[in-house]
Amino acid sequence: MCGDRAQTMSILIRASRPRRSLNFFATHQAFTRTEYAQAFGHDPKSKTVNSLLHHHVRAGRITSLGSGVFASTPKSGTAESLSIDSFAIGAKLREDGVFAYRSALEIHGIGYSDQDELVLVSSKSRICRNTHIGAYRFVPPPKGLIDADRVETEIIHMVRSRIDVRVTSLERTVVDVLHKPRLSGGVEIAIRALDRISTLDVEKVAAYTMLFHKPTLTALVGWWLERHRAVLGVTNEMLWPLRCAQPIEPAYALGAKPGDAVLMNPWHLLVPRWIAQLQWARR
């Protein structure tokens, strides 16, 4: 009797393991090897975890994205056509990853074009990563933030597909995009995306800008804020810190070149003629 009972219990335990994994996959569209191991009380480095994950990959229940990251495969789908939030996957690829630039614009709902790759800030190695879900580019934090030991400044948390996602705040995103528009789809796309903003904490924008200690960027942010004065409720008092840190001599910005630039006073800023003529720049 005891032997029969033990055998029955063993069969029930073995049968329950697949169900537990399926339940886990159903509630975790993206997950790491460590998260899976901890859910079942295993050491992440154990051979048992290797065996279980390999088994489920072969069965088509999950797909490996490399570096210990996995995505659940829909019952009617395949590893190549996962209907999963690409931002949720990106949040798992780098523990310190923060969606920024064009990807932050999209998360905040003001993106201006489809993205062929998502951009994340990470203190780890710079790299472009291709997965079944899409491409991801990891870029270092701005040097000004590193020097000031403020890499984590203006980062907020959002939830995508039940997964915590870190993204630059809208205020930081404005400055970052103006600082490096090439990471936001180019100057024209960046400018048009930022023009969609209807509310903003201007004081936070100014405070974040000052961390860079870049006069040209300071003038660019100040000029952009002033051109949106009516919409964003910008006051002279809010702009004063930026005015005090602007360049002494006129500086080129946003790809402006000699012979095709317009001076924007009082910011001592030279911008491309086509930008100076945009309706948004005369608000």
C-alpha cells in the first residue's frame, strides 16, 4: 500500500509540473531565467532549470531571446510571430535599461513614426540586439548625468503587459531628444513629436537641463520652451535659470550650417531656416 501511494504521489507531482509552468507562461509574457527558477524554488544555475526551459522551448511554449530572457508563445502563434509588447521584452533584456529618446516619445504617446528599433539607456556595454520581437539599441547615459552621479534622474515606472517598464519622464525626454535628435528619428521627426506635448513641468525641464552644463543645449531648451509659452504656461521666471547659462556667442544647433541658419534671439541660437519658419516655432 505504501509503495502504491508513493508511486501515485510521484505521478501527480510530475503531472502538475507542466501545468504550473503553463500557468506561469500565461501570466508572464516575458521573463528571465532567474524569475522562472525562483517561481519554482530552484537555483537559477541548476541543471533542472536548464532541462525545464529547454523542454518548453522544444515544445514551442516559449522562445529564447538570449541572455537568459524568454517570451511566452501564444497557443496559435509561433516564435517568429509573437503577439507580445516589444517594450515588455526590452525591459527584461537589461536590468538597468531605461526606454529613452524615440522610444520614450512612443511610450508617452507622442511618437511621430514607426520604430525599426527601440532605444534604451544602459550603463552596460553599448550594443544593438536583434530578437524575434524586434531590434533594441542600448546607449550610455548622457555624460553630464554620469559626471553629476545623477544617472537615475527623472526616470518613471510604467506597466506594460503586467511588466514593470522604466522610461524617462516626459520632462527628461524633451531635453534628451533636443540633445540627441538622431536617436529620436532625426531633427524633423523629433521636433514634430515634441510639438504634440500639451502639458509639462517646466521647472523640472530646466533643472534637468542644468545638469548637462552645456550652454548650447541650455539655449535650445530655453528657446523651445519659450516658443511653447502659451501652451505650456511658461513664465519668464521659469526661463531665467536657462537664460543665465546660455552661450555668450551665437551657437549652431539642430544641424544648422553657415549660410542656412537663422539667429533666434535672445537665446544666441542659430537654427536651420526651415525650423525657424515652422508654425510651431512662432507660438
